[in-house]
Amino acid sequence: QLQLVESGGGLVQAGGSLRLSCAASGSIAVTNVMGWYRQAPGKQRESVAASTTGGSTNYADSVKGRFTISRDNAKNTVYLQMNNLKPEDTARYFCNAKRFGPVPWDYWGQGTQVTVSS
């Protein structure tokens, strides 16, 4: 079992910044993908950003150029730096850890709320 705990959410004005953190209870170096997802009320959960152990990252088109995902394997923590926030970024943000192969993982945190006021 891998427990994920998100923090760093809050209320911010449009144009502001937040940094989300996702602390894992175990090593994230053995995961294949660490990702951030978000879910707004009445909408499906969507992928925001992902980071692989190989060092590659990818982002949803809606956040490219504004959000940056990073990981600190030594601290077993993944971050999401969010700049130039927009009201449409308002959602609950979830951390996810995936491992592929013969013993796959798919763990989720409880989420942290981000609210962007206009």
C-alpha cells in the first residue's frame, strides 16, 4: 500500500500561484508515473500533469505553460507548481501513483481543494 497525502490547496485570486505537494508513505522511485488530476463539480476527473521515472513530463493543453510538475524521489514527494491561475482551474486536485507490470499499482490521495476567484 502506498498512501498519498496532498497539501497546498487554498483560495487564490486569478493570476495568482499555488504549489501543491503530494507526500507518499513509501518510495516513489519505484512508481512508473506520478500524476496530478483534478475534478470540478459536475465534471469528470481529468489528468493535469504527469511525471515518469524516466524523467519525461506531460501536461493537459489547458495548463501548458502555467503548471509544472516535479518530483523529489529523496523526499518521496511530488509537486505541482501552478502559476497564472484562472477561475476554470477551480477543482479538487488529486495525486496519483501508477506502476505497471506484473504487480500493478494505482493509488490515489484524498485531494486538496483549489479555488480561484475572479
